[in-house]
Amino acid sequence: MTDGSSGSQSVAHKVMSLRYAGTCDTCAVNLPGRTRAAYVAASRTVRCLDCLGQAAVAAAVRASPAAGSPKTPGHGPVQAAGMAPVDPGTAGSSARREYERRAAGREARIREAHPRLGGLILALSEEPQSTTAWARGARGEELLGARLDTLAAQQVRVLHDRRIPRTRANIDHVAVGPTGVHVIDAKRYTGRPSREVEGGLFRPRVEKLVVGRRDCTRLVDGVLRQVDLVVSALRDRGLTEVPVTGTLCFIEADWPLVGGSFVIRDVAVVWPKKLAERLTAPGSLGETEVVAVHEALAKEFPPA
């Protein structure tokens, strides 16, 4: 990983102080953290200054702004040269498609079974809950996605509705910011979320997530599985020191006026405003690192 204080620039090489140790991609010499070296944007590797060559160093330094120099107002990080723009995805798109598929299938079945009265039956009957749940979930993802997109000016980059390779499952949102990677599952449930603890002295201690009167602990299990997948994807790309946390964000739950958020088995349970506070809090990742992690995860988890 590289130091984020200088920002991302559209140059082939960028000279900077390394935030983490690395290895020169040319001579394989070890480069300790804080060593001045070049970041090669095209391959996302680092190169020692000797291999880069004095002429290239001078050109890269001239192209890179000094640390702390002001950025052009209204402009975020520039896409690295030669890299395709990241597709952030569309929040709720796969859930919306599933709702439309189920609704269309129901309509086709009713019209086929009742050619003359199908339209009347559809007008007077309600869709089953198993179908409307997809529409409700899609709307929740869309609402949260719109809120997350407003955080771009605060160094937060977001991916929406990402497909988990080799499965039919997806991740609702992935946000990358100064505090690391946040794997977010959006839920549009009614009732008050709470953490209940069972067991103790003579029985295993078990934490349960309850929303209203419903046991929703399976939601925690689902987020933890997604976190493991993201951690594994980052590890495969050598990004082992990036913090990854899981979050359940309840869009329209009955939250109390004061407090209410909590953590269960390392998964944060919050509402949208509280999530935004967590994403924009000061952290260890600089702008360059946020961009690199965002791009890596966009490749590992394509739009659903």
C-alpha cells in the first residue's frame, strides 16, 4: 500500500513514501515502510528509485504535487492512467429484478388460468408476501445507496449490489473509507433491533439479534460470511492490513431517540445516519489506499 497524502495522479509512475513495506517489481529488493519509491499505477506495484532511473524520478516528482498541496475544488481522485473506470453498480438492482420476475410470472399464470377474468383477479388480489418482500428489500437498498453516494466528497467510495462469484448471492453495499472496508447489508424491517444474550454459568453464552419479536440472528451469520469473502479477496491481492468490518443497517426500524446502535459478534447494527458517521470517521487509510482497495474489490465482486 502507498501513502495517501499525495492523492492519485494520472502518471505512469508516482514517487512517494511507502506506507507499508513492499518489494521492487524489477530487482526484488525489499523496501521498508516510509522508503521513497515509485508506485507503478498500471501494475499496482512499487519500484525502487534506482530501477526507476534518475530521469524518470525527476519527471514523476515534477508531475506529483507536494504533500499537502491543495486539490482542485470540486474534483476527486483522478482515475489511474490506463485503468477502466470503476462501475459502482446500482443499489437494489438484483432484488428489483427478482421482484419483477416473480410479479410477471404470477401475472402470466393467472392470465393463462383465467383468460377472461385474469385482469380482474389481478386487480382485486394482492401479491404474496414472498413477492412483495423483494420489492421492499430493493427499495431499502435504493434508499441506503442514495445516502451512501452523498459521502463521496468525504473520501468514501461505494460499490452497490455486488455479485459473489460462483454463487447466486450478492452483497448489498461495500463502502471503502478512511476507517477501512465496510460490508453492509441493508434491511427495511419494522420493530426495534436489540441484542439479547442467553446462557451463562452452566450453558453456552449465545448472542441473538432480535428485531421486534423476531429472531434475526441469521442476518448476522450472513454478514459474517460476506466479511470472510471480502477479507479473503483482499488477502489474495496482498492487502492484508486493511480493516474489514460488517454492518447491518436497518432503514426504517424503531430506533430510540438516544443510543440504540450496538455490536453483535463484531457486526455493527446501525441506522443510516449512524452508518455515515462510522464511514467518515478519521482512520488509517489515505486517499490513495482508499482508491486502490475500491478498485480491487470492484474487480473481485462485479455488479450483480
